[in-house]
Amino acid sequence: MWANGQNSPAANVPPAFEKGEIERTLWLDAITAHREALYQVIVILLVNFITQLTGTIKKLFNNLGRCIHAVL
């Protein structure tokens, strides 16, 4: 206790974060701050995935058509 009856200035420091809480807080802040950019990245990845998937499906149907044509 100080002479005026108050606790030391160190008592005003917030309690220590639990282990990993600071990292979690930083991640949440980063996600919140860059939400629009994250949405754009997710959309780009989805479009690329769908494009590759449709290309693969197209190749499969082309091969299936060749097989059917060869059999007939």
C-alpha cells in the first residue's frame, strides 16, 4: 500500500492473458480488419476449384463419348 492508502500503480495493469489468448485475439482482430479481402480470396479459390472441376467433368464426358462411339 502506498502512503495514500491506494494500491501501487502496477495494480492497474490488467491481469495477464491466459496462454494463447493474445494470439487468439490478434487472429480475431486480423480477420475482422481484413474481412473483405478474405471474402475475395475465398471467392477466387471457389471459382478456381469449380473451373477445374468442370474441366475434369468435361474430359470425363469426352472420354465416355469416345468409348460409346467406339462401341457403336
